[in-house]
Amino acid sequence: MPLLILIRHGQSTWNFENKFTGDEDVDLTPLGEEEARLAGIFLKNYVIDIAYTSVLKRAVHTLDIILKETGKQVSVIKSSALNERNYGALQGLNKTETEHKYGESQVLLWRRSYDVAPPEGESLKDTFDRVIPFYKKAVKPNLRANKNVLIVAHGNSLRALMMYLDGYSPIEISDVNIATGIPRVYEFSTELTLLNVHYLNG
């Protein structure tokens, strides 16, 4: 039975600084590197046949650390379809200062709604519309072939994928948060019926 494992990259420098990161290409903090290492420890006894990541260095770096920790050598495919959503004019701004400027409710709408985009940026719906076609075309055939797949990506690209996999509604997904560096495992039947979902966090 195939497995799909989703991991949000470890803490980034802008996560630490409480900034809107979006698709800015920032790297991991030392804590983020440690989170990736721990994810690798959790995955040591799992078979991984192929791995996917975005093209952003915090996800690529996380995957590199995970694979090094597990001692596995697998094919890695990088795609911008898995990149974090673009936060437009908010990228690089401090989240707390932005709330003071625009109001907490407006910033919450930009961050958590399904179809409202921040100024000059992408909504979660926009992200969904690039992530899911990629998943169907590139990832799903590997699961159908009974291969175990690892995806290391970002909070919003993974939330979009979780909408598809878990059946979350646009309202329900607004309350879903994904912690950095913790593997989320989807177990499928050979017909790709979802059997179980769980986190690996000790």
C-alpha cells in the first residue's frame, strides 16, 4: 500500500523574524535545520521511492537534510508548482506591524481566506489551482504504481494539497495550520482510497 508523506520545511529566517515570506527565497535557521534532522530520524525506517520539493532553498535544504539523515538516495524532482504562495506587497513585512497598519481582521482575511488574495499576491485558491494539477499529473501516478512519495514544501502549498486529500472545505481550511518539520503520513489502498492519516512527531 503506497504512502504519501508531506513535510513543511523547517523554520526559515523570516519565520523567525515574523515576516511574510511568500516565495522569497530565504534559507533555514539553525532550528529549522534541526527540525529537518528530526524529521529524517522519524522517517529512517520508512521506504521512500521518490521525493518532490519546491525550487525554494528552505524546502530544498530541508529535503537534503532529511535524506542525509535517513541515508536514502532517491530521485528528487523540484517544481515551482510546489512553491509557497506569493504574498505580493506583503512579502518582507513584519506580520505584527502589518496588522497595526491594515487591521487584524484585514490581515487575517489575506492570510486565511480561500479566495481573497493579498495586494499583488496569490490567494490559497490560486495556489490550489497550480498545486493540484501538478499532484495529479506528477505525483499520483507514482502512488498508483505503489511507490512511497515524499513531498517537502510550504505551509500554503501543503494546505492546498490537504484540501484535496482530506476534503477540507474553503471554510475548514482556514483553521488548518501545519507545523514546520513534522511528517504527515497518508496511507492509501492500492486503489488509492485513503485509509489513514497521521503525524510522526514522537
